[in-house]
Amino acid sequence: MPFTDTTTEGGKAYQALLAKYIPDLGDANGPNSMYAFVSGKMFEKAAAAVTGDITAASLTDALHTLK
């Protein structure tokens, strides 16, 4: 997905986050900032999938279940 795409739910969420928190990102708005966004969303989903204590092992196990 191109980082400027607003036709998908992920693209809309990314662009909304930029508009709200860092509207002056300018030329730094590129693949690296999108990778950081996607990494954060993956972490969020993995943390939500953990039952019990959140540990490195439980997060790793949860990441392996994401589809």
C-alpha cells in the first residue's frame, strides 16, 4: 500500500494519525513513517491477543498468530 493511499482502512487511519499528531511531517512522510505506523498497529493487535501477563515470549507468540 502506498503511504499516500486513502482508499483503504489502513491508509485512512495512517493519514488521520498524521493529520492529528504530526501535520507538518512534510518530506519525512514516506515509507519509513508508514513502516513505523504498521509496526505499531501490529504491536497493538499482538498485545490485545495476549492472555495473562505481557512478556517478550507472549508477545512473540501473539505476533505469530496474526493474519
